[in-house]
Amino acid sequence: MIHNPYPGYENQFKSYLRDGTDEQKAAAAANGKAMMTYTVPEGMKIEDRVIAGPDEGQELRIRIFTPKTDKKIPAVIDVHGGGWVAGNLDIDNARCIALASRIPAILVSVEYRLSGPQFHYPQPMMDVHAAYMWVLEHKDELGCDGQMGLHGSSAGGNIAEGVALYLRDHKEQLPALACINCGCYTTGFGEDHAFNQNFPLRMGPDAKAYGAENAYLGGYDGTVPSYYAFPGLCHDLGGSCPHLIITAEYDTLRDDGLKYAMRLLKVGVPTEIFSGSRVVHCFTAAPHPYTDLTHDLIAMAFQREFGMLDHLKV
């Protein structure tokens, strides 16, 4: 497959290549610097808090982005990416600022436990669930009107969707919308056309035993994983909350997301699909007009499900 990156995303495209050239390393460094650049809008409050985690004695760090407002607004839980084994609150600052100001909503980013020798599924997912329930319990203090949303990117999208299914199954308050941005839904995406078409852009080691999916599960043991760990394994998606599924043309996970979106539609779950053209995995991490356009789309999807567009009814 011949790749022709969207103009302006060249550094991000090259950062996913695995050739290790000086050019590739320079592009990766430039892309990393760009994604950490942001401006805080006037009046927005950013606060770090430590709350109780799901395990006894555990502390869970969250970051709360509150836009300037004179009324109660919804809250959206943000789950950062990093292949379950990396990433932190800082890598989603720009994304949270963009969405908090556009919706407007209170964005709550979660520093879930990363997978490795000490932690693995279900601990990261239950950290996010704990943050979701904490926001609901403290909605008045936070200025939240009680409506909730979920947003996750890459591995964070996987975790966010696991939480959405967990909330459904346990009859807890569903999010008004789950926005899953370039998420991973199964462990079998290596069989998809997207993986083979975009093979030079593949993520992680080639050996399954050392892969991020394996780390998140705490190792393969011959059993089928829980569908909270990999939502594409869920036998019944009916009754799920409305969704916005975002994929990218040059992402090895593209088909995994599109297949999941079609399954949601087939069981009557309101689902919006946006597939970014000529961009790579998690393209919205890079500052670009197309990223701004995508954030506008995400914001409008949340506005629609939060009832913020009811004034448009005729």
C-alpha cells in the first residue's frame, strides 16, 4: 500500500515507522513536542486531585479541567492511551482542554495503573470506573449537572469501552455517549486488512508473548479474555450507550474499530462513525486544523447526546 500522509501530519506519520533512521527519530521527537503543546483558555481551571481508588488504601490521581461557566455542565471521563503500559495525564492535556472548552464540559482525566509485572486487567479498568463513580458522587461539588460521558484514545479507548459495558451490565448510570478514538477492541486485529495494508506502521513487538495486549491481560493462559478487557469479544452489544467511533485510514486498528461500530449499529445502538483520511493512529494528538475539525465533531456529538442542541429542533 502506498501511503500519502495528510499534509501537516508528516512528523506524526514518520513517528510510527519502525526503520530507526535519524529522520524518523527527529520526526518522532518533533511530534512528541507538538502533542505536549497547549494553551489554557482564559477562565479554565485545571486541578489535580487524589481520590480513593478501587483497592483498599489505593490512591488514584485525576486531573479536572473546568471551563469558565456560570451553570452546571456535564462531565466527561478521559482515558489516555499508551498501549496499557505507558502514558500519563500529561499526554492528554491538549485533548482535554480542546473538548472541555468546545462542549463545554468538565473533563476528568484518570491516571490509571499501567500494566506490567505488578498491575494488569482488571485494575486499570476499575481505576477508571472508580473515577467515573467518584464524579457522579461529587457532581454538586464539581459543578456537574449529573450527565456523564466517556472518551478514550487507543488503549484508553479500549478501557473506556470496557467501562461502558461494565456500567451496562451492572445497571449503573450509563454515559450519554462513549467516544472511542482509535481504540483496540480485540487481540486478533493482526488478521485484518488494515494491519497488513499498514504493516510498516504497526505498533509494538512482533512476538505476541511480548505484546501490550499480553501485558494488559497479565499473560496469555489459554482462556478467552473477559469482554470487559477486549470489548470486541462481547457476545451481545445490545443496550449499550450511544457511541462515536473514530478510526484512521493508516491505522492498523482501523478495521477493528469499523467492525465494532457496525456491530453496534446492527443491534440498534445509536452509533456515529468517523474515519480520518490519510492519517495514522490517534491523529488527534497532533495540532492541526483537521484535528480541530475532529474535536469539533466530537464536541457536537457530546452536545447532541447531552441535550445541548435541543434549541435547533424545528
